[in-house]
Amino acid sequence: MTMTSPRATGRKVLVIHNPTSGWRRVGRLRSVIDRLRALGCDVDVRPTVCAGDATRLAREAVDGGYDVIVAAGGDGTINEVANGLRAGGPPLGVIPLGTANILAWEIGLGRGIERVAHTIAFGEPRPVVVGRIGERKFLLMVGVGYDGAVVAAVSAALKRRLGKGAYVVAGVAQMARYRWPTLKVTVDGVEQACAMAIVAKAHYYAGRFVLAEDAGPEEPLFRVCLFKRGGVWNLMRYGVALLLGRLDKLDDVAIITAREVAIAHPTAIPVQADGECLGVTPVSLTIADEGVPLLWPVR
């Protein structure tokens, strides 16, 4: 469907792009940029070179006269750019080029070139509530345990070649070696035990599968998903329940609303945030005092 513009906005747009995307994604990026220029936007593009570059480029651009700072890449790239922004500065725009694109689905953006360009050119910013893990913000989720181990095992090269299939390959490999330690999770001061924990700010997970129905970008609380039992059989049960949208029906899965979460174990357990490896336990998570201004699609 072709969308018509009421006017050219003349927005000055900076696109921060992760150039490790495959050629098909680069083609989509060029198409969005061409459409933005046709809509009257002044577009600059800056590629990243290494991890942390997107945060640095966004931070440097905040006072550079841009109306919008756009993250072009996957949810990890969006996370990096968001960590370089501040309240009162230019809003965050999104060109989804990743394997899951969870944030794009959360806000109803999707992947269509016309809709993405129109959102950047005409969308109005709305603040989204984000979580904080240490000194970093996260927009979607933090996973600890098997979930974190799988993300840690996925290389950028594997993601370029296989897309979502990279996580399947890494997941199968981890099934054979992961030892399923018992995590200590403190949820708003109450201690819990589980085999895996996902602290959600989004209700989608691994694409468009519903993890926590009531979670969302504007919701000022976490949904803490505690998977009580470890092992391959239970992992498979959880996976099927996720595919069917029935995780909340399992008696060994607890979904708890919270503002503060701490996760610990005597040994170092992998942690992922917004689909990127962030380190190991222990970690403390809170709702950030300051949100991130995000461009939402024009309705």
C-alpha cells in the first residue's frame, strides 16, 4: 500500500547503521533512505566499526542539530543507539534490519519500507519506559541462564549467514552442554529460585511469540518470567508453550510484575540484553527514571 504525505517535513535525520548486515538488508536500508529523501528529509548515514560505536555516535550527535537519530539494524543496534540518547534530545527512529526486530513489532512498525520511512519522516515521539541493568538501558528484555548462553554462542558471522536459524543452531548445541544451575532471583525483595529467568519489558520474544501478554514499551513495570525446571525435556515443553502462546498456563512458570530484580549465582552465568551478550551474573535491574523518546508509526 502506498502512503501519501501531507507535506515534506524537512527533518534532519542521522542514520547509524551496522554495516555487518547482509546485502539484502543493505538494499532495504538504501530503499528507506531514498524514500526519506523523497519525503524531504536531509539524511546523513554513519556506519559503525565495532561494539559501542553506535552509542558513541548517538551521543556525539545529540547536540548536532538532528531532528531524529535512527538506528538501522537489529534490536542490539537499537539498544546501543538508545544508550547514547537523552531525554529532551532528538527522538529515536528505527529501520529494522535484524533477525527478530522485536521492537518494530512491539510498536506496530513492521518491516515495510514505506511505513518505516513515513514513521521517521512524520511520526510523533512518545517516551518509552526502559529498564536499567547496571549503567545500561534495555528496551526489550534481559535473559539469564540458558537463554543468555545461547545468545553468547551466536556470532555475528553466523547471524549474517543463517538469520534466526543461528539461534536454533546455537540452541541445539547448548542443549548438549548446558548444566542448568539454580538461579537466585530476588523480585521486589522476595527471593525466588529458578532454572532460567527472562525479565521482560516487551511482550514479544524471539520474533512475534508472546512471552508476557501485559508487558509493553509504555508499561512502567517488568514482567519477570521464572522457568522453575531445567533440562532438555522441560526446555522443549517451554518452547512449545511459547509457540502456542500458553506459557502462562504452565504450573512451573511464574510471571511476576516487579520494579526491581536481582539475579545471582555463585558462578558466572551468561546474561543477554536485547538479544546481545552483556556479561555474566550477578546483575541488578530497575526501571529507569528517564525513558527514551521513540518515533511511533503514524496511524
